[in-house]
Amino acid sequence: MAKDQAKAPRMLFGNKVVVFFSKPANVILVVFFVLLCMLTLYPLLTLVSETFTVHAGRESIATGQKRGTLSLYSFKKLLFTLDDGGEQGYKSSTSWIQFYSPLFNTLSVSLLSSFLAILFGGVVAWLVTRTNIRFKKFISAVFVFPYIMPSWTLAMFWSNFFKNVNVGPGTSNGIMAAVFGIMMPEWFVYGFFPISMVLGLHYAPFAYILIGGILRNMDANLEEAASILKTPRWRIVSRITLPIVMPAMLSTLLLVFASTMSAYAVPVFLGSPVRYYVLSTKMMSLMSTYKGQGYIIASVMIIFGVVILAINQSFTGKRKSFTTVTGKSSQISLVNLKKANWPIALILMIVLVLLAILPLVSFALESVIIKAGDYSLSNMTLDFWIGRNLDYLDQGDANGILFSPKVLKALGNSLLLGISCAVIAGTCGVLVGYGIVKRRGTWLSGAVNNLSFFPYLLPSLAFGAIYLAMSGKLPFINGMFALILIGSVKYLPFASRSGINAMLQLSNEIEEAAVIVNVPWWKRMTRIIFPIQKSSFLSGYLLPFVSCMRELSLFTLLVPTSDTLLTTMLMQYSEKGWDQFGNAINLLIIIVVLIINFAVNKLTGASIDKGIGA
Amino acid sequence: MPEIILENITKMFGKTAAVDHLDLLIHSGDFITLLGPSGCGKTTTLRMIAGLETPTEGKITIGDRVVFSSEDGINIPPNKRDVGFLFQNYALWPHMTVYQNIAFGLENLKWSKPDIESRVAELLALLKIEPFSKRYPSELSGGQQQRVAIARTLAPNPKVLFLDEPLSNLDAKLRLEMRTELKRLHLSTKATFVYVTHDQLEAMTLSTKVCLMKNGIMQQYAPPLEVYSQPANLFAADFVGNPAMNFIDAKAACRPDGSVGLKADSFSGVFMPDEKFKLDCSDVVIGIRPEFIGIHDEFQPGLQGLDATVYSNMPSGMETTVKLKVGETILTSVIFRGVDYPVDKKVGISFLGDDILLFDKESGLKLVSGSLKTE
């Protein structure tokens, strides 16, 4: 008897492995653990090692060492050169200009813009979910526009609208100056203020989606209970509603902070003209000269991201558990805005029109005028859309964008990329969600959960840079394959979030009922689990698609030529000053994204705002 | 002490009426149950009285104050109606401790700190939850959460208390225990209780008066024992009572002596009504509570009765439910002792007492009660 017991553990080990892998959830978790380590942690290590390496070019010349040598040069130069004899003390030192000042700018821009986003998005979310405000459908449909549109859209609109010959390198007047004759001051057109405003407005819908989801799930009885106990309205909001949604709000704040921190396109449009740098733009400019220092900045941004994730995690699992927040919500009685209803609705509509519709009008306008700054009818043409043989324009393309083989090819590539990433990331998201929820509480499940969220915290630009560095070592990572790979990894967090949420809402019994009658795993997934949570899962497909279609910074370092994708083509055009084509392509991207978003929404009920919901 | 009056209350959700022209008078100190199957409008009615839902039409008065009137455009918000509300899922605030949850309402009333402290201590003792005052709701069991919710509702001494299926989330044993305590609380607080439930046993045991509803329309409003013995219609007769009442279709014909001759599929009999009534239909339904069907182990010639066979037998110790087959009809009988009849045993049955009911088959309304003898 005793002998048997001693033998048992060894005998069982083999069995244990077999039993472990007989559960599909375990197989999924192990496979994704390995895959995600290779696709996120390994690149990260590559990045760190690059910061200690001397690169070819100026670094090699400055240090007098061969490329590939290990050296602390980049660190010394970027972080510890606070006094190099300049006239203005530390303010003219290399470290200040290249690192500390952009760092300071990044933090202040992120702080202000995430605060703006939460405030604006939160207020609208409360109005839409908890009051009887008018035009609800219109408001919630149009409010997400700025988030669906590429991030530089608003920046481009801002500069289209406010630029004038007095500020920055501007040589032409925007709508404000040309039509109304108002010259806005420089601080309003370029730099800290417009960047924060534009980022805040761009991410407000994101905050709206997250906070709206929380409010929608919050049991209205909690507020009604306070109301019965004679609590004034403002006190209900301040003592009940806000504290209950606070942890989720903070986590939203952190996510928005992380996103704004890694924003690239907006600071390029609104900062670079007046040499206002943030970490991301600084990193991009260093990548061409001092790669090592660029990689250090990328690492700093990643460290910020990880710290934010850690803080975010510490909010969950506290004593005052807020699990009841996701409880069933019965009938919700809406706050009656009474006389304030019309004015608030009207103001909100005007703001939305300014934010979501006017930019589109401005792009349409800019894409049909021949000479910049002249908005009269005689100066308009549709040549940039449907013209042929436009050699007289000398703008890089002889045909309007709808007939240009170059543009159509790029459109095809963008669609291919978007669809591939959506299929890969979406499917992985479903699987990861299944594995994580089924094995909740285990170490492996937690690890995969964090790993699958990790790419979210890697700034797109830095992520692109890492894969560029990796492609040097692994030559098969190139062309479309590299783009699809990085896109799928980068947007996995969206898909896995909606996968996890969808799975959490499904009770275990639903699958167990099928297990009992011996339905094989893949059939359970395709015939039971997926159909039940179809719209949640499909949101996990939709988000990567939309994000890919409008993504620039992630791909810009990896595209074979700038003609490959619509977004990179757009960037090239606007750098070269081919504004009409640029605006037309921008409008084309937005329209494609909106149409597909709308079509998917109508056909399947999936929508962006269902995807991330806390 | 207030009296609650509902006049002509209607609530439309789109085109369907959740509550349809409801009139209700609740006396002060009553324990009223709104009873009915799910979707009958009982919770909506409760929420309308509390002010959490706005009626489409009608008038509600609490005490001498009109709190809602569609005609005069009056709609006093819930926080000004001086009522207490106990939610089905408790709705405890997850970010506050038990103490804070209970004290919150008193702070709103600007009570002084010592007053709040002594009142909360009193309630904690009353509901036997003193040890948990520093805990958060998520750290309590369902029954403890329920007690905290009750304490929170009682704290400001509301004159009117609304309870929305408060016991439905508890297990059977706790439910019984809380039922006892709710009844005692009603007596000690002297408040008016309005209680929503779909559980007819809860309604029977707790309330002074039951308001039975179906599809938004009130079916009967009477003390529980009256609803049980003199149900207003077939629905009320069927909904209240467990096991359910036996219903037998029959043809009726008046006889000169005031009795009614009944002809059912499996037997015929004569019905002696308790009071004079006019029979203006021939299709009737006989309603017999299970406890009014007596079983005799052997058919005795002197006793009027029917031949029956035991279809199934379910003894529960204190009582035994027996399903009996008479011709093609299955009848349910309850006898108050434990007996184990073998299936297919031949027995004799008779209809006891004078609480046998006659219903009009077409309208479903109760006609009269009386006694029934087989022929």
C-alpha cells in the first residue's frame, strides 16, 4: 500500500500532461503564451539590446567604434548631457532638447488631453445613458466619428481651418483667415494647446465608449435606492454614481493617457511646424540619425506603458469589490433634463457637427479647389477625383484618385491588410478569450491575459521600429507579411478584450450542456459559443479592421514604398504639398471606414462601441 | 398615518398596457401584497407608487397629499414622497461599508451625528448584523446583504414601505426565516407595507390583504383567506393554493327545490348553494379544493360517493397528496396524515363541506359556493 503511494506521483506525471492538454483551453493558452512571448517579449529584448549597441553612421563616427559594439554612448548622450557649455545652461543642452523637454511636453499634453477626453466623453456618456436628452441616436452615432476617423483628421482640419500666413511656416490662409479674416495667434494654431485639444477630442469618443458601457451596466437600482432616501440629484451623482464608476473611470483615464502618450500623427501636424516636439516625434527624427537614442526613447515610452498597466491592475481586486456594477440592470428611469433639454441637446449637436461633420466638408472643399486659399466656385474642379491626364497640375499623379491605378492599388492593399489583420486578430481574440475565461484564476491564464494586452501599451511607432530592427535579423519578416503580422499583434488587445467580455457573460453550463452530449470542441465553438455572443465577438473583428485602415505610425517604418498603403500615401502627399490629392485620399479612407463600419453594424449588430466596453 | 389611493392608474409601454385602469385603496397599517405571475404589472405598480416610474394616466394619493395626477400635472419625485423601498437585488452601494449604507439616508435628512450613530446601532441590533458594520457588501452572504438592505430602508422610519420581491434571491430556509421577521417588523414599525411577489404562499402568510393581478388588470382584492376560499374567478382560484384546485366541466340545470343538477363526464351530482342565486348559463365549472375530497379506504354503501382508483400517491409526512382517477378525470386530494396507498387501489371518494364552488365557464366568474353530493 505504502509502496504504491510512493510510486504514484511519478506514474501520474505523464498522465497529468495528457490530461492537461486534453482540455482545449489549456492548449490554446500554452500556444498563445509561446506565440505572444515570441511576438512581444522577444522584440522587446531586441529593443533593449539595441539601446546598448553602436549603430552605423553618426553613432559610429562619434564613438569611433564599429557598429554592433556594446556601448553606453547613447544613454550618456541622451540622458546625462545636461551641460555641454551652451549659453542658456541646461536649457540648451543636448539631453534637455532631445529628451527632457519632449518628455515634459509629452506628459503635459497627455495629462491635459486625457483629462479633456474623460470630461467630454464622460459627460456625453452620462447624458446619453442616464438622461432623457433629445436626439440620442444621432448623438451616439455621430460622437464616435472622430474615433473612427484617422487620428490626424482633426489635426489636419485644425490646421486647414486656423492656419494663416502670420504663424509657423504657413504660406497660405486657412478657412478662418480667408473667409472670416481672423488671424489666430500661434499658440492657438500650433504647439501644446492645439495638440492637447485635438488629442482630447479624438479620444473623447473612446472615453465615451468605455464610460458609457460602465454606466449602461451599472444597476439603476443603486441610484434609485439613494433617491428614495431623499438624496438630492447632485449628491446622488457625487456620492453614488461617481464613486461606483470611479475605478473604471480611472482605468479609462490611464488607457487614454497611454494612447495620447504614443500619438504620433497629431504632434507631427501641429507641433513640428513650430519645432514643438514630444517623445514620439523626437524618436522618429532620431531614428534616421541616432538610432540608439531613438530606441532609448521607445523604451522609456514602453516603461511608462507598463507602469500604467500595473497601476490599472492594482485598482481591480480591492476590498470594495465593484463586481455588482456589472449586475443586471432592470428598468432605468432617466433623469428629466426639463427646460435644459433643448439647449444642451442643441449645443451638443453644434459641437458634434463641428467635430465630426465639418472636417469632412473641409476635406471635400480642399480636394476640389485649384489654388489654395481661394474658396470661390470658379476655383473649383472635380479633376482631383475623376479627372484624367492631369499632367498640367504636376502633382505626382496624372489621374483623379478614383481612376488612378496607384491609388486603387493602395486601396486594395489597405483593404487586404485590414481584412487579414481583422481575421487573424479577431479569431485569436475569440480563442484567447475562451482560454483565459475557462482557466480563470490560474497562473497561465493571468500571464496570457497580460501578454495579450501588452501590445496595447507599446507605442505604435516604437513597435514598428522594433519590428524593423527584427526584420534585419529575420529576413522573412518583410513586405505585406510584416505589415499583417505587426497589425495582428498590435490589435490583438482589442479583440481579446471583447473575446474575454463575451466569454464572461456566458455561463459555463452552456458549454457543459454540449460537453455532456459529446459535442467536439470545435463544434461547440462554432455552433454554440460563437453564435450566442456573435455581436460581441464580431466587434473584436471590426475594431482591428477599422484601426488598420486608418493606421499610419505603426506601418510607416515597415512599408516597402510609401505608395503601398493609403495612409502612407496620404502622408507622402501632404509632405510634398499635394494638398488636393491628400485631402481627397483622406476623405476616401474615412468614407471606406464609415461604410464598412455601418454595413457590419447593420448586418450583424456588432459595433465599435460594443467592443471595448470595460 | 397615510392611506394610499390609486385612481384609474394606467401605464403604457409602447402600445401594451402594463397596468390597466387600476383602482386601489390601501389603508394605513395594512400589509398589502401585489400578487401575480411575472409580467402582470405588479412591480410596475409598486414603482409607480414610489415615483420611480411615471404612470401614463391616473392619480395617486399618499396620505392627504396628491403625489401624482396626470390631469393636474402633478408628479412629486421619489425623494419627496416619504417612502421606503426595498429592492429585489438589494441595491447596496458597493463602495460603502454596511454602516455607511445605513447611515447615508439619515445624513440626507441632516440628522445629528450622535443620532445617526444610535439609530444605526439600533438597526444593526434589530437585524442581528452588528458584527458586520465595517464590512463591504461584497463581503457578506446573500442573507446578510438582505438584512443590511432592510436596515437601510427602515433607518429613516418610513411610514410607507415598498418591498419588491425581497425574498426571491434567498434559499428556502432563509426565506422562511426572513418571512417571520418581516411580519414582526410590520407589527413593530406600524408602517404600511406594500409587497410584491409571485409566490402565493408568501402572499397568503404575510399579508392582511392580497391584490391579485393578471395582465395589468386587478382580479381580486381581499384578505388572503377570502381569496383562498371565495376566489372571484377561475384565475384567482387556480393561482392561489398548492396543490391547485380541481376544476371539472359540467352541465347545470336548476331544480324546483333551489338546488342545481350537475352532469359531468364521469359523474353526476346535486349542488346545494349557500345562498340564492340565479343560474343563467348551462356550462359551468365545478371548483373543489384538494382538501375537500375525502377518501374512504373502502366503498361504504351508506355513504354517498364515487368509485375511484389511486393514480399516484405522494406522502410528505404531515400530509399526503393523492391523485385519483374517476372515469377519465384526474382529481387531486390532500389528506392530513401520512398514508401510502398502493397505485391502482380502488377507493371511494366524497366531496366534503360547503366550500365547493361553481364558476361560469364562459366568463370565468364565480357564481356561488355550496355543497355537492353525488347521485
